[in-house]
Amino acid sequence: MFEDKVLLITGGTGSFGNAVLKRFLDSDFKEIRIFSRDEKKQDDMRKKYQNDKIKFYIGDVRDINSIRDAVRDVDYIFHAAALKQVPSCEFFPMEAVKTNVIGTDNVLTAAIDAGVSNVVCLSTDKAAYPINAMGTSKAMMEKVIVAKARNIDPEKTRISATRYGNVMASRGSVIPLFIEQIKAGKPLTLTDGEMTRFMMSLDEAVDLVLFAFNNAEQGDIMVQKAPASTINTLIKAIDKIFNVQSDIKEIGIRHGEKMYESLLTKEEAVRAIDMGDFYRVPSDKRDLNYDKYFEEGNPTGLLDEYNSDNTEQLSVDELVEKLLALDEVQAELANWEG
């Protein structure tokens, strides 16, 4: 499937890009291109892997010309470049729009013009029922994806999106923060202990993208089923791993945060297709030529939204097992002198 193919990863120096490299560096890919803004992170990645198969492109998804250079002769794109920190996007919402919405449009335009055959864009649970600027920009990103896909022959360029929940130990997430606070002897900063979040590993995030790559139809949004945990359970699990009893500092819910996250809205759940470990949300392929009056509508199901409150809830021991399977947690544990 990947023999002599060229893959481009936008935002490729992040957690997802590293997970993809770990998975595919020894595969049949002829070349894996890393596109990102930060030359220091690219240099760190270059030194870490020291592999001629990896090619680095400095640029910004906001600049379509830099993307056009990177997509030349590319077969596939995993579009992961994004502004994803909820509080910072609340204070700078237009920056989120420029990167997450306009940047995605630039990537798709360049991909279509270059004849890239398959583009998978990474979205987030915050795009479902968005209440913050980051989620709203990702919801608009999904609309751009569906709109672009509607007018493109899938035999030339197939476009899809993945929507996933909290990726454990990814950069900027709560697990590395809690571990850092434990190692510094500081209290853990708690927003709300009853807040729930999906728990996915980086490997599972890559699995979702590959499932979309292989199974999505034009304009689809693919969702992976995932268990969840309360923040209280997460704290107990991390304390158990590091054999500590952490003090807690309650700081309250941050700007734009939800008590729980949704991967499927109720409206999407009605038409979603259950594919085992995944849901497929088909794109709406209707055009603007609606009848003046509708004689009948689509049947409405009774399914609820799929969220981090009504999915499988992990126990402390189950979450400990998931956390100990992460290389990042094992590395922190190996250096722990507590």
C-alpha cells in the first residue's frame, strides 16, 4: 500500500507526528515529509531519528505557497497542524481561525491542485457542540473539509476527517502536567474532579487515522470508540503509579472548558454507521437545490450523543494499566526518585 509513496505530515513535529514516524519509519514509504513552523523542533527531530527517509519543510499552513512547495509529488497527507490549546484560543480566537480554518483550506486547496490522492485531517471532540473558540474553529474546519470534498472526484483526491478525544500524554495535555507537578513536589492543579475526558493513546490516534485512510468515503468524519475517566480517577491512578499522595489545589474550570466532551452529537449519532471499534459519520451530499416545501424528512432515531459521560468509565486499576502502557509514562517513571 505504501511502497514508493510519499507521506506529508503537517504539524509533524508534535506528538502525533512522532507517533506516525515510530509506526512507519521502517515501512515501505519512500519518503515522509515533516511540515511545521518550528525549526528547533525540526532540528531536535532530525537528531533523534537520523534517517534519510525523513525530509523537513519549514512553513506555516497559513501560507499556501509554503504548503505548495511541501505537497509537490506527495501521495498522502495527514493534516495535524493546529492551534489546540483551549485557553489561548479563547484569548486569540482569530489566530485559531487563521490556523485551524484558513490553514486547513490552504492544505486542501494545495493537495487538490497537486493531485494528492488521500488527505486525512485531524479534528477533535471539542468540535461537537463547541462552546469555545478552539472547538468552534475545529467545527468550521470540519465544514471546510465536507464542503471541499463535496465538489472533488474521490478518485482524484479523497478527503476525510478524524475526530478523537483526549490523547493521553500528548503535548500540552493534563497527564504530563500532573507528572511534572508530582516530580516538582507541587500540588496538582485540579479544575473539577468530576470532569470526564476520553482516554486514548497516541497509537490509538494513529490507528484512527489509518482506519479513515482505508475506509472513509469522500467527506466522512470517522470517530473511534474510547473509554473515559473522571479527573479524580486520573489523579488516583497517577498517584498509584508514582506511589505518592498528592496535595490538590483547586483552580476551577478554565476558559472555555466543558465538564464532558462529545465525540458524536445526537444529530450525528442518528445517522452514524457503527463499524465495530469506530463510527462513520457520512457527509451530507445534498446540494442547495432544496424543494420549497418538504413532504417528509429523515427519520429521527432515539440515540443520545456519544460523550465522555456515557461511554465506558475506567476504574483506577484499568487506567493505571493504560497509563503504564505509554512509553512517555514509563520514561518518567524510570527517572522518578520519589
